Amino acid sequence: MQRILATCWDRGPANNVGPVVKALRDMDIHVDLFAGGPAKTALEHSAIEYQPYLAAEDTVSSCGRPAILYAGMDSNIRLPGFEVAKELEAQGVDCPFAFQGDFWGEGLYWRDKWAQLVPTRFFGNDQRDVELSRITFPLMDPVNALPLGWPWIDAYSDYSQIDTRARSLRQKLAIPEKMPVVFFAGQLDRTGEVIASLVRAIIAINRPVCLLSRMHPVMLLEYDQEGKWSAEYARYNAAVDEFTRWGKGNYVLCNDPYDVKDCIALATVVTGAFSTILIEAGIWRRQVIAILYPEVGMAEWLRTDGEAMPEFPLVELGCAAKATSDSELRGLLGEAYVGNLHERLRPNQERHLMASGDNAQKIAENIISLIR
């Protein structure tokens, strides 16, 4: 029996690899999926069966000689796709490697590792994503990088669910009908400073709002287990405390069990630095503000992706407004409260961020075509 070995560690890769694994299994293809870290929670929410990822040697020995390795492009803590690929090479297993992107330029941060591999396929979202993959995988034949769309976008293809989700969460949280809802999507490094700038802008405008925030799942895991992100966690909570002391709004931490789609649907405006959630919000035609101050959010972007992408693509495509200072953020937030950013952003969102609903299926079929 032909077996596909699949791996993921982060939430983003899990939200891409998971739907493709499901599509493959629906076609009676045997897939051994190994996951660790935040990926486990994401897969459990989607009811996708997996085995815990511990080490590359154990993973390879448990599933024999796979027909294909299909791996997410993880970027935090562990890189099981890279580790398993190197173990397969060390054991002399000759099988195609297919890597799944989940963000523009995913893998650039660890390109010193990824560049050692020669993928048979790279699955990206669009032409820009494909171009960037050539930096991550310089030994790959460029024709093997395909812009088939990110699988996670499929979950946003049903636009009819937006209003229902928004009404349900507003009712659940007892938010007054006319009160604006600001949703902040947190990341890792310097996210405390980014949310602090948002809180300053909210207080300066002095209009009662509901602030929803979602911490990066890795931060919560690492804070609980090792304290790696304890200082950032403290800065984040200090900003939240400042908002609470202001006393003119409601605050809700929207990590599990809250569904991020409900938060996006309800939001008057979605904010953050360059979280994937900002892209999700653009797909659902929300007002989006990327908080990219030169010395904070933009500095982080340039540190991780700036060599290949001097601008966050969502801003470059006109699908998000960019705030580079407190005064700009106040102005953009004020526009968003009354809906004025829609006119500027929506035409670009409709042009560049389409959800067809069949990305996972297209990738699954392409993976099957690689089975020798």
C-alpha cells in the first residue's frame, strides 16, 4: 500500500496541510500525519487524525518507506518537514518531497536549512509566493513551484456565514449594537509593543469600543512550559491592563475556545503587525490596519522577511492600510470606526484575495500525480 508521510508543527502549516490530508484520505489515499506544537490543537479542532511528532528517526521508522513526503513550512521552534527530509536522505529513501507554503515567503527565515533540500513540488498561493520560493529553495527547478492557492483560504469561501457568525458572537459577548469592535491579532517578538500602540490610539480617540485580542498560540505554549515569552507576555498584558483602566470599553482574550472566524466576522476593523489573520480578514472584506512602525513592527518584518520583501504584501497589494506612527494609527482607526476604509481597501481585496473553495483538492490531486 502506498503511504504518504505528512508533517506540521505550527498553526499556519496545520491549517494548510490538514485540509489536503483530509482530501487525500477522502480519495482513499493512506496518509500518516505527524504533528507537534500548536499544530495539534488546530488539527483537533478540525477533527483530523494525527500522530504526535517526536523525532525524525522515530517518524520515518514508524511508517516505512513513504511514497511522498508532504510537509508544512514551519518557522517556529521545530522544523519537522526539514528534519524528516534529511532523515529520509540519510536512510537512502528516494521519494518526492512536496512542501506547502502558508504565507508569502514562508521558509525565508530558516532558508539556510530549507536551501539544502531539492523539492519535487512547492505549493504556493500566487505568483509572488512562487517567486519567493526560489530564494528558499535555490536548488529546486522553478517549474516545480505551483501557485495553486493556500488551502486554508478554502475555509473562507462561504461568504454567507459572515453575518450569522458576527451576530452570534456579538450576542454572546453582549456587545452593544453600535459599539465598534477592534480585533488585534498578536504575533511573537515585540507584539506587546504593537498592542500597546493600538491601546494608545483607542484611548486617544476616546470612543467606547470592544477590544478582542488573540495571542499567538506559540507564545501561550512557551509561556506555560518554559517561560521563553514571559517578558513579551508581560508587555502584552500591561497594554491590556491600560485599556481596562481606561474604563470605556470591553476586553476579551479570544484564544481557544473562540473561533478566529467569529472574531473576524464581528470585527469593525482587524489590526496587528503582519499576522496571517490580517490576510484572513482581507478575504472576508474587513477593514484591515497593519501596524508597522519603523522601529517596531516594520523592523520585525524586515528582520525576518525584508531581504526579499521590503513591504508586507498585504499592504503592497492595497488590501490593508499601513500605520507607521501613533498619529497615523489614530487617523486610520477613526476612519475604520465609521467604515471609511472599506472604500479604499475592498476593491483591492476583491481583486487579490479570492476564495474559490477548491485549493486543497487541487493540491491533493497534484500530490497523487507524484506517486511513482
